[in-house]
Amino acid sequence: MRQTALIVEDDPGTRHVLSATLLTAGINSIFAETGAQMWQQLSENPDVIILDLSLPDSDGLELLRQLRQQSEIPVLIHSTRSDEVERIIGIEIGADDFLPKPCNLRELVARTRGLLRRTQGRQPTPKNEARRMHFGNWTLDTASRELTDAEGRPAPLGVSAFALLSAFLDHPFEPLSRELLSRVLKREYVPYDRIIDVHVSQIRRTLGKQADGSSFIKTLRSQGYVFIAAVETSQ
């Protein structure tokens, strides 16, 4: 069964090029020229969104912020607004990846496929594989993909953050390189690419500090990161 990308883009030429390129990779497309149309097209249950930030009726970053309040659908930002600040803000408020315009279309297909593989990975976890991972005052339920605090209150955790946090919890006190974490996100490792760093910063803000005031995730200079808290696993 083919998967579908929702292309949120007001330029017809760009829509055509993106849809034709994705079609060669077996990915169907539906379209929205405005933010208002994006909300309507979500009823079609697309598997991934390719989002331009400059739309006639909306700011793409605000659209993304609103979207993350109700959906974890993977989002690839594709925009001319591609300076580092925009990229970081986009990732921090919930984008899974960011490509500037114009970009290499083969890379766009590869990034989209990576997000779709993560979407497939979000299917319900088989009961015999479901785990509850406890650390500090937090619990990560791999079946519901929900992070909760000691009072049972859920904390927001996007698809990329869930994948990275799961990797850290599977390997506490083990250094994990940025290259390995890139593979966790099913994306090509690019030196000096800050997307992994931004996702890790987002996780740190969500988790806060440990009881002794230290961070759950420590940066290892020129190596990557290490999760520095005991993890207990239960079924």
C-alpha cells in the first residue's frame, strides 16, 4: 500500500516537481496551498507532511506549533527560510527534518523515506515486546509511546525525540555518537549537522534536572552523548 505525503506549498511549480519526484519513489501526494487547506487535508490521514514556511495565509512555524498540539505526524520543512535560526526553531517546535530550497531532490526523497520508515515504526508495539522504562521521576511506555512524570502526567514527545530517548534508555551510561543517533533517526549522518543536537536539547528541556541537579544527558566533546541515569525496565 502506497504512503502519502501532504505537500503544503503555494507555488504550483514546486508542488509539481515535488509530487513527480515522490511518485517515482512510490509515494503519492496530496496538496495544500494554504494553512487552512492543510487542516482540511489532514482528514485524508497523510503519512508525512512537507511544509513550506511562507504561505499566503499563515506562518509555517506557527502552523507547525499548532499541529504539534494535536498530532505527531512527521514533518519535513522545505523552505527558502533556511538560516540556522529558522532551522533550530523549526526543529525545536516539532519538525523532524529541514531542507532548504532549492535542494537535491534525491536527498529530499531519502529524507522523506526516512520519516516514513519512522512512521511505520510507530505502529503499536506487540504486547510481548512492550516495556515500561523507569528513570528518575519519569516512565516511558514503549507501547503507548507516552512519557509520563511521577504523577502520571504526560509530557510532549515527538516521533524523533521518542526514537532518540528510547536509544538512550536502551544504552544507559554508554557513549552514543552523533553518527549512531543519526542512524536511529534513519537519516544520513552529516558532520556539523545540528539536528541531532537540537533534538537532544529538546529532550533535556522536557526531562529537566535529576535530583542532584545534573542533566540526564551529558555531552561528550567530539564524541556524542551519554545518558547518565539508572534505567529499570518492566513489562
